[in-house]
Amino acid sequence: QGKVYVVYPKCYCHLKKQFGGDVPHWYCECTVGWTRAMFEQALNRSVDVKLESSVIRGDKECRLRVMLESPKY
């Protein structure tokens, strides 16, 4: 509840071509920021986004969890 998933079957990032070999794992954090910005703009509120899996990191898909509700402390 209060979450949605964004899933890509492959890496669509055109910027990954700038690396001659393996793409650094931290590079996928750009997708986290981009996804956060899109949801926050659409919903006009803050969301939390977590990268759960990444093709570049060896997973079968890129999967991001978007938490739509604020965490309760």
C-alpha cells in the first residue's frame, strides 16, 4: 500500500555510452533522482524512491520502488 513500482526490462540510459567499459554501479542513482522528480512534479508532493534492482548491477530488470506516503516515525 502507498507504493508503486517503475520497472524497465533493460537500461535505457543514453548516457551510459560515455563509459568505455563497465558502468559504475552508483550511476544508476541518476535514475532514482529522475524518477523522484517525475513523481514529485506529477503529485506536487515529496516521495521516496529506492532502487531495488538494476540491469547494470547484474539483475534481470531495473526496478524502482516509489513510496507515495510519508514514513511514520
